[in-house]
Amino acid sequence: QFLLMPFLLLFVVMYFFLQNAQEWHASKSYLGPRDWSPHAKWVFREFNELQHIFERRMEGSHQHANNYLSSFPSPIWTSFLYTVRFISGPF
């Protein structure tokens, strides 16, 4: 089993990368800081709202959005636990 572990680890890493590469490319949430899209800013902006008031209102929303997103399991953590479960399965 220990002789095959490097190959299995390589397989699991490649499998994880191939499963999530398109999602990372599309959402960019894992590769950089989160920010509102221009369309979302346009939708949330109130009629004739001043720029500094809009920016202050949007800054307050980042904490609530991050709290909401942190309530879901991280795909990296899930993949790590899947790898540990896969390796420790035969024991």
C-alpha cells in the first residue's frame, strides 16, 4: 500500500484540480478577493444615490456576505478529508 501511495496521492490531486478548475476560472472566488460585479452594483444602487454613500453601504455588506459564504463547507477542506478517508480506508 505504501508503494502505491505517491501514485494515489497524485491521482487524488489531479482529480481535485480537474473537478474544480472550471469553477475557479469562472467564479474567481478562490484566486482573489471577492467583490461585487458591475451588474450587481448597478442593481443595488439606489436612484440618485451619491457615490460615497453607496460605497459606505456596500462596505457594510461584505461582512454579512462572508459570514454567509463561510456557513458552507470549503471544497479544499472537503477534498482533503476525502483524501484522508481514501488513504485510511484500508486500515
